[in-house]
Amino acid sequence: MGMEKTQNPLDKFKHSLDQQGFISPMLTTLAPHEKLKRHSSHQEICGVVLDGELKLVTEAQNTTYTKHDIFFIDGSGSFEIHCGSNGAQYLFSFKNSPAKAC
């Protein structure tokens, strides 16, 4: 009887991204109350909050994510990321949307 190696959540997240065709994730740190505004990019974005709080603002909804929450942006419209009062650190990765690829 052998013991199975348990994969940590971060490695599992990275492996899942790789299987779905996303590029290697990048680490981003935001200052308290920092805001990022992005226009439609035709790229799907997947990320995980490592620390702090993010609010994802789109035309359709505002959703708050905290430590260990995974978020997804389909790339079809503009969005903003608003950072909480303590800053935030997150990993994100992207790939071209199949429907929008040239």
C-alpha cells in the first residue's frame, strides 16, 4: 500500500489552468484601494485571490472575492478590479477566447 501525494491547492489551480490552455499564471499585487480598468480584450482571464479582497465590476454585476476565491472574466466586455482597504495579491492567467480568436 502506497500513500498518494496530496496536491496543494495552488498546484492544483496551476495544473487546471494548464489543462484548459491558459498561459502560466502571473502574480499581481495591488495597493489598498487601487483600481484597474480594462476594456474588452477577447481574452478569458482566470485568477485566484491569495490575500486581501478584490471586487470585480462589470456591466452585469459587482462581485467581491477574498482569499482562496477563484474568479473568471470572459473577456467580452469592459471590467474593473477594485482592491480592498488592505491591498490584494492574486494569481491570474489568460487565453484567447475561442469565439473571438482570429
